[in-house]
Amino acid sequence: MRGAFLAFLAFLALVASSSACVTVPVKDEGPSPVVARYGDRVIRQAEVDEKVIDELSKLQEQIYDLRSEAAERIAIEALVAQKAKAEGLSEDDWLGKNVENGLAEPSDAEMRALFDKAKGRLPDGVGFDDVKPQLKQALTREARAKKAREVFGKLKKDAGFTMVLEAPAKQRKTIDVATGPTRGGKGAKVVIVEFADFQCPYCARAHETVSTVMKAYGEKVRIIFRHYPLANHPKAPKAAEATACADEQGKFWELHDSLFESGELDEDALAMQAKRIGVDEKKYDECMKSGRMASLVKRDMAAGQAAGVSGTPAFFINGLQLSGAQPEEAFRKLIDAELARLGE
């Protein structure tokens, strides 16, 4: 990726040097560098940056992530090599001893639980036994990754590893926190606005992480849900409408949790789950048939687009964006920083 990026930059430089269009040197006497001009008009960098502030912000965060992750890898590789040498082991043997050893085989109950969560997204006719090897592999991989994070975290802590590289300042967006179903502390100073799609597997994964985070922070954090069904997820719009209909009866979160946990989004399955959580069936059916909740979903999507949402899940923690199914540590880092900033 980095090589391709550098090659692309070199290509741009070549095109610029051989093009018939020549950059006219302009004396910069203003506070921001001039990047272009036409006639007696100059275009300054500040004006350009303002036009693409979201894109630039994301690029700066990606560059920071790449550099900080590379720094961590360098440190971990060196620390593992040091530990392995001290114990007279190869690095692979040391990793096997400290990461692989002691990992329990996934139980049938664990595999069954994972299957139940995923079955709504599997092709019709696919049963538990058909995907049991893949379930075992997925759970083993997850357990190995968790153990590795613990081992590497301890190595860094014991060595006094500190990230000196300064993270780029995040742009704080203005998000309406008075709209949408909410749970958590009513007076919480940290508010998370989530844009999600019920057919999105990454949203389902993030649902588990967010649930853990909300339990950990209790009344200190409040979350607000906004709908953002993607065009390539045909079942997502009706699922969004179903939860909005359930919300009319004070049952949004019950159906929200059920849909993410089951993954079953056909209209009959939506109605069945709505019934199971205790909604009034007649009112629910009338709401769904009317289609009136479609406008609410579109309103949420427009709000997401205005805030720069391009995919799901997307979170705004006191206006600071966190995109994708991020690990719990990413949420904790932002939430802790906000609590410290606000004196909580």
C-alpha cells in the first residue's frame, strides 16, 4: 500500500513536470500559502483545506494510525526477540509458549451461540454442522488474538512503552442529540450518537462492543441511535422502520438488541421478534403498513450524510467521529479523554 502510494506521488510529480500547464510563482504575503491563481484572484491553502476538511482529517488520522501501529509493531518485535533470547528460545517457540499454550478448544455451546448470532446472515439451508469447522476456526482466532493482546500489552507495560507521537486534533462535529432513541445516563456529559444499519455485520459486531462499554461506564455515558441503512442492504430499511414502529410503543431497544443478536430481518421475522418483545401487534402492523417511518429513516440518513458518514457503523462521541467496528479500547480512549476534559 505504501509503495503504491509513493508510486502514485511520483506519477503526479512526473505529470506536473511534463504538463503544458505551468504553475506561476506567486509571492505569498498572506497568512496562508497560495496554492493557485487565476486573473487577479488567488486561492489560499486555508480556503482549499476548508473545502476538504473531512477528507484531510481522515487522512491525517490514517497516517497517525499507520505510524503508531508501526511503532508498536517495532517495539513488540524487539521485546519478543529479547524475551526469547533470554529464555533460549526461538521467537516462534516463545510466541507458541506464551500465546498458543493454554488456549482452550471452543466448546459446542460457544460455537452454537456464534451460529445463532450469524444464522440470519447465512444462506437458506445452511445448518450448524455445515459451518462448524468455520465456527471453531473463528472462535480460536478470536481467542488467540485476545491472548496476544494481553501478552503484548504486558510486554509494553513492563518496558515502559509510551507513544510520543502526537495524535492529530479531531474535528468536533455538531450532532443533534435531541433526536433518536436513547439509553444510558440522562445527565451524562459524554454522549455517543451511533449511525447504524441492522443488516451490516460490522454493526452487529460493534453492538457487542458498545454494550460492554455502556455497562462499564454506567450513568457517565449516554447513547443515541440513528438509522443509516445502506443501499446494498435490501432488508435494512424495513428493519429500521420496524424498530421505529417499536419505538412508538417504548420498545425500540428491545427490538434493536433482538435484530442484532438474531440477524433475522425478513418481514415475517421482524414481526415475530416484535411480538416476542411484547409490542401491540395491531399497532405495529398498522405502523409498518402505513410506511410512515420511512421519512424518519430518511431524516436520520440526511443527518448522517451532513455529519460526513459514509459507511456504518459510525459513532460521534461528543462530536468526535469514530468509524467502523472499533475495539473497546478505541471507545475507552475517547470517552476517558472527554471525561477528563469535562472534569468527570
